[in-house]
Amino acid sequence: MHDWPNEADRMLKMAVFCADYSSKGPHILAAGKMLDIDGEVKTLVEKIKELGAPDKADHDRIKVKYGILFRETSDLFEALAGTMRAAKRKKLVTFDGELLLQGVHDNVDVVLLEAC
């Protein structure tokens, strides 16, 4: 027999993200907190500039390995993967693939496309 209130609570905790397109722009509800996507993307760009280095072979674009970015920003972002996807959609960064995961993609370059 199922304990429905506990099951519903468990499912609600698993469903961490939901979009809220309010008049203030896109936000994400993550772990019970509203996140400002534009602010998160801006912070991500600043951290890439801080942690990365220009690549002479790639028009001096700033690059950082995903593993370094993940480790150094784990306390800043609720959902680094979602923030990176938003930055990629805005054409501010690029990286191979659609989604980067810790461990598996630690050696993938995250490239800053614009000098923001």
C-alpha cells in the first residue's frame, strides 16, 4: 500500500525545476528558490573569464575546462548545466554537446564567445 502524501512529497522534491515566465523575465524554481537566469548567466560569464585563459590558436577566446568550472562554482549555481544551456542559447558560450556532466565531461572546453 502506498503512502500517498509521502509519495507526493518525494515526487515534488524530485521535480526540482519548473519554469516561471513572469514579467521580470525567465526564472527557474530550483530547490525552493527563484533564480534569475540572466543574473546566473552573467555570473557564469564572469567566472569563465576569471578561471579561463585565452587560447592563441582560437582567436584568443577564453577557454576553461568544464571540470574546473564545475569545481570552482559548485557553491554558486543551483544548476550549472541549466545555466550553461541558457548561456549557450544566448550564444555567449559554446561547448561540445548539449549537456555537460561532472566527471564524464571534465575535459571538455567551455569557450566564451563574446567579450562580455
